[in-house]
Amino acid sequence: MKATGIVRRIDELGRVVIPKEIRRTLRIKEGDPLEIFTERDELMLKKYSPIATLDKFSDSTARTLNDLSGLLTVIADTDEVLSSVGEGKRGLGRHLSREMDRVLKERRSYIADRSEGGTVLPVTEGEETDAYYAQLIIPIVSGGDCLGAVVLLSVKEGVKIENSSIKLAQLTAEMLANQFN
């Protein structure tokens, strides 16, 4: 843990203000759930990610989706990549791009095929999209809340994401969402 040098007092209701600079750096927005951890005399706040609690399940579903589709498979929560399986694998633990964040906020699927003039979006911040030729983003939505996304990417030129792969990605997103119903 790194000390920030910032000291805050607890108010009469037990509240403490997290400074704006720290919220911006950690991408904590109003309404975001925070998980509280304690150890002896230490208190730690961590942004809560329901999908991250399913790490083994999301890893195995990503591996299965990759095996069946042959495409790079990424599973992310609303902040970062949790699982990445397949050719061109990267981004594990990296923050999602603003473009991905926008797609997740809209709670709509996104499909792009460069050969048909589509724009492949960067999945993570600072990521180059030149290596990808087709992309599918399916938000994971449970109880009206977007928990993350299932993403398929092709690193082969001219490959179009087939309907069967789209259906598999939708099924994967539904299976992950159903873990929270």
C-alpha cells in the first residue's frame, strides 16, 4: 500500500471524503460500489467488481468461447480486463478505454468488421487497434446494471465474425449475468 500524505477526518455520521484526484486516478465515480477490507488497524477500500468474484468461471468460459470461435476472447468488468484467451492475447489487468466505457454505458452490443468499413474500438487504454480486423462487444447486464463485457476479436485480415460466434458470445454474457440473479 502506498501512502498519499492526504489526511481526512471522519464526520459525525462516520463519513470520510475520498479526494477528487484519487477518485479520478482510480476511476471511482459517484454511485460506484466500494468493498471494505480490514486487517488489524488498517482499513482498505476497493472498487467492487461482481464479475471479478467469478474469476475461475470467467476464465473457463473465456477459454471455451475461444476454443469454439477461434477468436481472441476477452472478459472484462466495467474497469479492466479480467480474462484474455487466444491469439494476440493481451490487456490483462489493464483499464478499459473510453470507447469501451461508452459501449458499456449504452448497454448495447457493438460489432465491427474492417473489411466492411467498421471501426474496431480499443479495448484498453493506449491499445493499438491496427492488429484487429473484426470485433464484437456484448455487455454483461444483470438487474439493469452493466457488470462488464464479453469481447471477441480477430487478428486475421478478412475474417468476419460468424453468427454462431455472436450467439456463443451472447450466451456467455447471459451465463455470466445469470450468476447474479
